[in-house]
Amino acid sequence: MPKMRTIALVTLAAGLVAGCSREGSSTTAVQTPQPRVTSSPLAKTADGQNVDLITLRNASGITLSAISYGGTILTLRTPDRSGQMDDIVLGFDTLAQYEAMAGGPYFGCIIGRYGNRIAKGKFTLDDKPYTLATNNAPNHLHGGVKGWDKKVWASTTFNDTRGAGVTFTYTSKDGEEGYPGTVKATVTYTLTDKDELIVDYSATTDKATIINLTQHSYFNLAGAKANDILGHELMINADKYTPVDPTLIPTGELATVSGTPFDFRKLTAIGARIGETNDQLKRGLGYDHNFVLQRAGDGLSLAAKVYEPLTGRTMDITTTEPGIQFYSGNFLDGKLTGKGGRVYPHRSGFCLETQHYPDSPNRPTFPSTTLQPGQDYKTQTVFTFGVQK
């Protein structure tokens, strides 16, 4: 059904936000003070799988739309200091565009089975060697040629005292993309009336494997018509980061951020030092590095804060993960046409991917990403949105 696949996702999402769904009229949807969720069939993938469009809305009017293809977040509309709502994530207009994007940019999707890079696509687990695709030559990146961002997930919506949400589930078979074990994964997005987006990840396996899940939204808090993100002010709660070799694989060192362009312990404009002469910035073409978070126990800890001065929008990130990858949109080059026909220029979005460290399977000193049968993989990340007057 090629014609159906070209339907504009943003247009459909806007319709659902207005209440044009199976749940009722626009008047009811706008007036209800409680979190709400709507779900509608969207289209079919090129190989005929059904994809759903889900929209979550809270009492403040914040709305999130996502699709079951890759668990991809399409739009996220939040207010600025004057109360004007705008979309703060990058993405595409059509399902076909998401399907066509091989090797990136991974707009808004769930990354699995392993987020970030694995050196030369090789690792050893329980004395057995495994070989993965080197889809980011010479390394493996974000789960391979057809990672979980390219899979259709089953979706179940809910609306309860916690908030409006959707749970995505996917079973990855033993050997998929070279990974061992059949993994059953669940990712839940919950939009609360505290203006939080809670992302819960869980997984089990029937054979020893590795797993490192993350969410890959590109943010621009200035809104849909903004250009670069260099004026955003960023704080990362980390006094160390993992330097990389020329192929962006960690060297194994946990280096201090002190006295370097990687010191974001206080709110600092992303563009303030991105152009400095620095070997690590040169290798990443800007920031594309994992930061070692300062943690307080095993629960949620502060990872990052972002403030956009023009609109007043803020975003705080807390997580149970030990690291966060800060990517400053270095490979966006003005060649991608995104939502509403907008061309995305260089550094027009940034990612803050909560995670375990890159190449952990090959670094015994890094926190382990091994999952054994009988164990439960569980992590949580919370994005809290606000405004500064």
C-alpha cells in the first residue's frame, strides 16, 4: 500500500492531538484535565507490517506522538515561557523516510540490542567469540544493519494514576544481527502531569547476551523553526568522560573534564568551546562522547540539565544509568529534509543518550552490559520539562 505509506506523520499526529481519533471529539480532548492517550492505525511498512500512531497528552497540554516502528518519538510539544507550544524534537514527515534511513540519523527511536559502538563488531562472552555487522566502519553501531530502530514493536496504551502511556514490546530472536540469545524487551513511555516523560526499559534473555538500550531523540528546545543548538546551555553531572580513538571507540581511560571543553559541570553554552583546538573534539567533529555520571546510589540520579535562553524551555534528565552520550548533531549537514519540509542544518539538534559505556563488552573495567538467563534488565530515565521565566 505505497500510497498509504506516504501519509504525513506530523499531520496525523496533529489530528490526534486535536482529538480526531477513535476516543472522541476535539472538544472532549481539549477540555479534559486528565492525562489521555489515543491510538490509531497509521500505515504499513514496505513489507506489509501494520504501524500504529500513539499520542499522549497531559494536563498541561504537553503532547507526545510516537509510532510502533522503532518506538519512534515523532513529536514532542512543550510550552515556552509565554505558553506557546512547539515541537522540540527532530524527525520526518513519512514512515517511508524512517524506513529509508539506513545508518542514521536514528531520529527519536529506541536503540537496541546495543546502543553506541562495539569495536570492530567483535566481543567474547563466556569464552565464545561473536561477530556483528560493522555498519559504522570499522565498528558496530546501534544494534547493526537492522537494529531495533527498524523493527515494528507491539504497542499497548494505558491511562492511569501515573499518567498516559504506551508500552512497546519486541522479541529479538537468537542470532539476530549476530547477538546471542532470544531477548524479550519492553520499553514504556509515560507522560505525567508533573511534565515528566518517564522511559522504562526491561528485558530478559534465554542465553547469555549483551544489552544496552537507549532513546535517541534529537532535541532543539528553541522549537521547530530554530536553527542550530549552540546557544543552548548544558550541564552534565560528570567529572569524567571516556576519550575515544580516531574511530570513536573509548580508549579505556576515564579522563577528567577539568580544564577541557568537556567540562559541563556548570551550565555552559554548547557552542562556547565546541570550536576549540582539541584532539577529542576533532575526532568527534564536535561532541560525540560518553560522560561518566556522578551517581548517588542505585536509583535515579541527576544526569543533565538543559536551558534554552530564547524560549525559556528547560529539560532535566535523571537516570539509573552510569553514563550519558552527548552528541551535538555533528553529522547533520543540511542534506536531510525533515518535518514540514524543513532542512536540518549542521548541529540543529542534540542527543543526550542515557546508557552504559560504549564498547563495554570489550572493557572489563567498564560497568557490565552482560545479561544472563534468570536476570532482569531494568533501567529508567526521566525527562522533566519546564520553563525559566
